[in-house]
Amino acid sequence: MPTLLRRALDAAFGHPRGVAGRMGGSIMAFGNREQERAAIGLAALSSGEVVLIIGHGPGVGMALAAEAVSPNGHVIGVDPSPLMRAMAAERCVQWIRSGDLEVRPGSAENTSCANESIDAAISVNNVMLWDRPAGFADIHRVLRPGGRLVVTVHRHVLDFRPARLREEAEAAGFVNVRLSIGQPVELVAWRLQ
Ligand SMILES: C[S@@+](CC[C@H](N)C(=O)[O-])C[C@H]1O[C@@H](n2cnc3c(N)ncnc32)[C@H](O)[C@@H]1O
């Protein structure tokens, strides 16, 4: 792919910033909504749970997660892009005001969550941007025993064999790893009880 195009796509979607990032955020909010909804479904959230949303982008999945764990649940979103954090905060303003949701700087590799504090972690369309061994390790650290991880990603954005996701999750300690190599690729994995 030509370098200029790669840079433009990165500014819109990979590490959203500036005008391209704002346009990318609007496109993702519209185009990935059903994928975000399906990921929330795979996580089988219930009221009162604590959910970590990794690389939330414009925040569609965070709002859906907040509805799913209400009442008494809590949603933490981490994303390295200040622009995406601002767009997500705008979208989720009512949940932030009620204290049920927070948006924090962070990444898969460095979620800054406490050990064993999360019931479910969800990542949609960002696993290709991680340092994956570090990302899987940090998510495993923050999940409570018995907690689960859901990763979904458009197959065409992966530049590695999708089966590697299972190998890398297992190497980090996840068990009962279920991988579906369709469009999108979906992984559900558990921290040992
Ligand atoms: C393609 S967007 C996906 C956003 C949203 N989940 C969706 O599917 O519409 C990728 C997002 O991942 C974030 N990101 C980039 N590197 C990351 C990392 N190492 N860990 C977590 N998120 C990352 C970006 O800032 C961006 O918001």
C-alpha cells in the first residue's frame, strides 16, 4: 500500500487524529455499530458487572455495554487517542454524569486497571494495533478469575494468520478459547476460575 494512503488510513482509523480522525470516528460509529452490538452479545453481560472496553473509538460499544450492565454496573473505556476519548465522552455523556461509565487514556498493553477487577473485557477492531503478547497479558491480569475476553475484528485488516489469536491468548494464560474465523473474526476466551 502506498505510504500516503497508509498514513491517511492511520489518521482516520488506526490512531485517529485531526479532521481525518473525526471523519473516521463518524464512519466507524455508523459502519461498525452492528459489530459492536454483536460483541456485546458475545460477552453475555449482565446487570452489575464491570466491563472494560479496549480501543473504544467513538464509543458506540461503550454506550451499549452501559445499557447491558445497568443498573449497578460500571464501564471503563481505554483508548490512546484523545480525539476518540472526546467523541466517546460526548456519546456517553449521560452515563458519565450518572457515574456508571468512565473514559480513560490507555491501551490494551496498559489498561491501568487493578488486578482481577474486571468481569468482561471487549475489543472491537483494534487487536491488529496491539503489541499482542503484552496486550493479552495485561487483559488477563485485570480480569477476575472466571472473567472473559471478547475480541472481534474485520478479517481483512489482519496481516497475520487469524489462528495466531488463539495461540497468543493461550500463551497469556486464557483457557476455553473459542475462535471463529469468519467475517468478522471472533474470539472468546476465559481466565481460569
Ligand atoms: C479502527 S478503530 C476501532 C474503534 C471501534 N472499536 C470500532 O470498531 O468502530 C481502532 C481504535 O483502537 C485504538 N487503538 C490504537 N492502538 C491501540 C492499542 N494499542 N490498544 C487499544 N486501542 C488502540 C485507536 O485509537 C482507535 O480508537
